[in-house]
Amino acid sequence: MPDDAADVLVVIVNYNAGIHLRRCLDALAAQSLRPRTVIVVDNASCDDSLAGLEQHYPQFQLIRSPCNLGFAAANNLGVREAPKTRWIATLNPDAFPASDWLEQMLRAVRQHPEYAMFASCLLLDGDDGRLDGAGDCYHPSGLAWRRRHAQLDKPPLPAGEVFAPCAAAALYQRSVFEAVGGFDEDFFCYLEDVDLAFRLRLLGERCWYVPEARVVHLGSAITGYRSDFSTYHGQRNLVWTYVRNMPAALLWRSLPLFFLVNLAALIVGWRRGQFGVVARAKWDALRGLNRCLKKRRATQATRQVECAELARAFTPGWRALLFRARAGVSHEL
């Protein structure tokens, strides 16, 4: 990359992304402000998504994992293997950034240097302007979702603070990313971005939504929308995110809602023919509680924000929960 490239590492985790990976890399190659390093970490794909990749994109680096590490561990691997940069961008292979995406993200960095995380404006593929998400929301019950998912961006959401960025197209300050150990590799995939943002918020870091940084995101193009795979990991990781990160004072206050949300997940799973999948996810979450509680002790010992400040970052109230139930949007972030 030339010397005037942005001080950014972009990590793309690929697993059988097929033609989507080529479209993603074409969009990165066309950026008005190019990243210093782009690394594709391939999780032992068995399709032809890597065919001709090194010949067509010699400016990008490729790491071939001998096994499927999952989204969390593969991103961490890419960060470890890359030259040091100030910023880390995560980009899904089914996410296609506009040509000025990185330029807009770094403009927001200059305008808001007090923020360590930046969320993109994710759009569903199509010409009707519907959002895939405008940052991620977190409810005190442990439920998480993409803000304004599947809704028209009218009126357009302004720039502002959100709880977390969706890692399909996100920007993180590298120093804080590494300070908390990056993504939790036990998650494998789904909700690892919400967990990371939660841990960073406990240290006093915040996330800024950049509406000008636009990215078309197919969403679940590889794992499948509401598939057994995505449902399992989303439901299991929902428990671990809450247990590890929720401070004690807020945990005891919200615990009844947490139990209610998990009971509702079993009921919804039964109605969708996925009761066994959800039940297994909750059982495996319980089996992993000892390990999760050990992480909790370390996480809470370094907390630097007051509970009241953290609570203001949540999306509160029964109204938000009921809206998610009516919309039928799952936890599959």
C-alpha cells in the first residue's frame, strides 16, 4: 500500500462466501481512501471463493486456516498477524462498502476523537433504502438487536451515540481492542461484537454511529437467516454476554427480565420448530457458566464506569421488548 494509505487494518473473515467475497474485495479496492492493510482470513472454505484471489488482489494478504476458527477467533488471528495500525476495521464478506466508506469513518474519527468504536450505516441489498441496521441496541434483559432493522431510513437517522457497532462493518481503536483481548473466542460467532462493545463500555469507551459510512449488507447470506446454526449461537451467546458483563447492581435489578427473555426464546423456538436447538443452546450456556463467571470476575474487576452511566446506554423499557416481539426480529446479530 502507498505511504498515504489510511492507518487502518481491514480484516475479512471468509467461510464459503462464494461470489460475495469478490464483490466485497472489489468494493475495498475502489475505496477513495485506501486502508494500509487488508487481510482475508479464510476459515477452511470448501467452495471456490478463494479461486484466483491472490492473482486478482495481490495487494491484499491471505491467511488460510486449516480449520474453521469461527468469526471471533479468525478476526483475532488477523489482528495478531497484521502490521500495527491505529485502527481495526472488521468487514463481512457479504458486506459491500460504498467507495467513500472508510473516508467517512475516519472523518468521524477526527470529529469525535473521544470515541473508540464507530458503527456503519448498514443497508439491505435493494433500491428501497431499507436499513439492515444503524448500530446495535442492548436491553437490560440481555436482548440485543440492530437498530431500525428492515425499516426505511426516513427520516434519516442522524449521527450519534449507539451501544455497539455491528461487526459486519465496524471500526475499533486498536489499543482498546487489544486491551480487552479482542473478541471472545468462546463465542465462535454471533453477539461477539455486542460482548466486545459491552466490555469496552465498562472501561468507559463509547460508540459513534456514522450515517454517511454506508455499506450494503446481505446479512446471514452464509449461515442462513434463523438457521439452526445461527439460532444456536445467538441464543447461547446471549446468556454469556449478559452474565459476563452486567454489573451486579444492574444484574440483580434486571434478572427477572433476563429469565423472562430466555423463557420466551424457548416458546418462540417451539413455535418455529426449533425448540430443541434453543434448549440445547441454553443448556450449553449453563454448562459454560463456570468459565463465563471466571471471565466475569476479571471483567468486573477492571470496570471504570458507574452503573448509572452504563444504564443510560441501554435501550430501556417494556415498549422496546414488545416492539421486538411484534417485529419478529431474532437475536442473530
